Amino acid sequence: MTVKVYERILQLLEAEGVNTIFGIPDPNFVHMFHLAEERGWNVVAPHHEESAGFMAEAVSRMTGGPAVCIGTLGPGVANLAGAMMCAKVENSPVIFLGGQRARITEQRVRRGRIQFVKQAELFEPSVKYCASIEYADQTDEVIREGLRKALTGTPGPVYIEYPSHVILEELDVPDALPPSRYRLVGQTAGQDRIDEAARLIREAQRPIILAGHGVHTTRAGASVKELADLMACPVIQTSGGTSYIKGLEDRTFPYGFSPSAIEAVVSSDLCLAIGTELGEPVHYGRGRHWVAGEAARSWVLIEQDPEAIGVNRPIDVPLVGDLRAIVPQLSAALKDTPREPSPDLDRWIREDAERLAELAATAPSGMSPVHPARLIVEATKVFPADGIMVRDGGATTIFGWTYSQAKPHDVMWNQNFGHLGTGLPYAVGAGVAAGGTRPMMLITGDSSFQFHIAELETAARLNLPLVCVVAVDYAWGLEVGVYKRTFGPGSLETGTHWSTETRLDKVAEGFGCYGEYVERDEDIAPAIKRAYASGKTAVIHVAVDPKANSEEMPSYDEFRTWYAEGTQ
């Protein structure tokens, strides 16, 4: 068949299951946008290309596959840079497509070329693969190599650009190949390693599963649930893996922030780590809570990148490959020898439930402005059971770790890179991936919310069922706390405060959204219910106590055991 280059790019992406594209249309891309919509794609134009990158990343997390966003030549591509770096650190397979002027422009010995810079060399360090489609008949090989690199080993972003003179050229090509014909998919582990891992699991008295970010971004929850049932053990969440797997909610405990998790880790004699880099937030699997019992504890790690094995700690049985393939292998090896529940599992479940109930009962109440702990409790108590939770902000997220009463099956937040402002774009991307059918709640701080506040219009235009609960202290709350700890109470808090006249609910109304202002505990949940009932994207402006927000962050000492090194 004869097709234009831009149509072939869409065909190659469709073969990988991609049907959504984010970006701001430009002469480089109008043909592609127009055809994508004709072919039934979701074509979403946000207000900033960085938002486009975050939205694409959210789609990737919700689908378990690659996602695509576009930046026009020069400034549009420059705006992608933050999202590109974020996708690299968050291990997200986002395909960044960049437009460029015809190569004749690059070869001119002239100054003053409009919207022109050599782009690829600027972004090469931030991606797994960086290339340009210089000739039309390179289209298949370059796009496939980008997808291969993005999805092989540790996932990550790629950058592909094409000069404007290439995009409209014609190709005579066959049907696009399915992924299995041009790259490795569903890589399993060797049976000898599976048998050894199964033996260690059967012999263990107190095994645990350490579930990381990758369990959720690969959409592998159901298979991990089957394995966890066979192992009859607690599931410990990393701070990046905070989605709850259906059916495992009661016995899933957050590492470091739940006494049940700490006791399970300390007493464990085997750890099966799935979809985690064993990084700083879990003390590399060898410090702090892991020190006790280290000599008697075996480690099994499921890891897609062979170069990651043994980097942060020794591993007894590495299982290299796609966790979506390896977890079922382990389940098959254990299906005839299911374990009895770990001796203390029922007690840990009971004590963790009691901990959450006590936090809900003891979070400071009756304050106006509201205590941020009480905001989290009241908001998460009315979180819809089938909802998507999105987090953003510094102090607000730390309060959320401890006080959340919800156990959502899908959580979006930027854990590894710590990039503020991702919350609203993540929510838009997740909503698009879910077809606009699942309710969403964004819990964020005011400073973070304003990074990409223009995307309220995008959410409203798409009619997404999103309620943004914004903790407003008119400050960079976490940074105010740093000033106080560094220089003492009453010190100058330079650059951390902003206008107390700003009303985010009114800003939301200006974008065509639903807005409410709240300054009392008892009004939070009713306002959220009204927001969902409105049928609109909504913003609940909750005035929170600045002193509590900066000085009373819960579990902060635990947080600092892995975050403070090299930062403060």
C-alpha cells in the first residue's frame, strides 16, 4: 500500500496498541492529527507541551504499554524537556515525537533562523534512544527501534524527530508488523531459576512480597494477586507502588509507614521483590528495617534489566524478564504446594486496620483553617471505590501517606523524580485512558496545582469526572518547614509565600469548572460529593493551617532516612 510518512507512523504505533496522542497542533503535525482523529484516536491538545508529556506518561501507566506525545519544532520540543527527564526517572515508555525544519535550513550558514535549534543532541542524554527520520524509507526501522528501546529492559522514553520535508513523502509498505515479529515480548525466566525460587518460597517460614511501581505500570495486579494467594503472605508497598491490588487490600502495608510492614520486614526470612529498583525509599533492601534478620533472609528479584541485578544488594535468585510472564511462571511452580498463611498475618491485618481507624479518629479536628491531616481523612473517606487517585505536592503528599483512608487500585504520582505539578496533567491522561468513565480525585497542594492550572480547561473540555481537592496555605509548605528547621522559628522564609487573595475555586469557575471554598472540617466531604454530582471537573479550595502544614508533617523522620542524604 502507498501511504504518507505520517500515516505510516500512526500504523506502526497502532500495532503496539497506541490510540491516543497528546500535543499542540502545528504545521509539522496537522496532517497527522487530522488523520489520527479520522482513524478514531483520542487526539488531545493541552495548553503546554510539558503537560502533554505528563498526560502521555499517565496513559502508559494506565495501559501497561507505550504512549505518545508531540512537540513542535524549537520551543514546543523545548517544552517537552521536563516531561522527558521525568519519564526517564519514572521508567515510563513515552515516545516523544519532535518536528523540525527541513534539513536545508540546518545546513544554511546563516544566523537568525526562526524557531530553530539542533534538538536531538540536546535531548540525547535524557532518553534511551534518540534518532531522526532523515529519509522516508527509514520510517519503519526508526519507529520500531524507538519502540524496541523504550520497552526492552528498564522501560523509558525515546525521542524521534523528523524534518518537515520528510513527513509528507510517500512510502510503498506492507501491513505493520505485530510487536512479536520485531522485538522480544513476554520474556520468561529459565525454568531452573523458577524452580530454585519456588523451592526457597516453599521452605520459607515468613515470606513477604515487596511490590513496586512496576507491578502497577505493567497492569500485572491480577497475576500478582494469584501468586500472593499461593504464598499466603503480606504484601509490602514501596512508596512508588502505592496502588492496591484488588483482593489484597487488607494485607498490603506501606513500607516504613505501617508498623505491620516494619514488623513483617524485620521478621521475614524471604523477600520476593517485584517491579522495584530496591532504591532509596526502601533503603536499598539492606539498611534500616532490613538490617535485622539479614543473615537469614533470602532474596528473589524479578527484574527486566539484567544489569540491575546485584547493584543495590546481593540477590540469591534473580529472575530476569518481563514480570507479566515470570509471575505466572512462579504461580505455576507453586500451584500444587500452596502455603499456610504467615503466622502473624491476621494480627498484622487487624493492627493495620486499627491504625488507620485511630488516625481517622485522632487527626486534629475543629480547626479553621483546617488541619491538613483532617483534610486527608475527610477527603479520602469519600473517595469513590472505583476511582483513580492522583497525588501532587510536598507536604500534602506526606500527610497523605500517613492519613489516607482509601485503598485505591490506581494511584498516579511522581515518586522517583519528585516533579511537582504533574498531578493535573496525570489526571487528564489517566481520565483519557479510562475513557472518561472512572471518577478521579486529585489531592494536591496549592503551589503544585498552579504549575499547570491551565489544564483545568482541558479536563473541562473533555468532561472528565475529576475533583481536585487543593490544600491551600498560600505557601510552599514543605519548604517553609525546611526554613524553620534550618534557621529556627521566626526566621525569614524567603520566596515561600504568595497572595492570600487567590481563590482557586473562582479560578476553576473561570475555566467552566465547578468550584467550592471550604474552611471547616465538616464541609469537606459534602463539598466533594456535590462536586461529583455536578457532572463537571471541579476544584475544592480547602484553606489549611500553614503552621500545621509546615511543622507537623507525619512520619517525617522516617521520610528523611532516605530522602535527606545529599539534599539537606
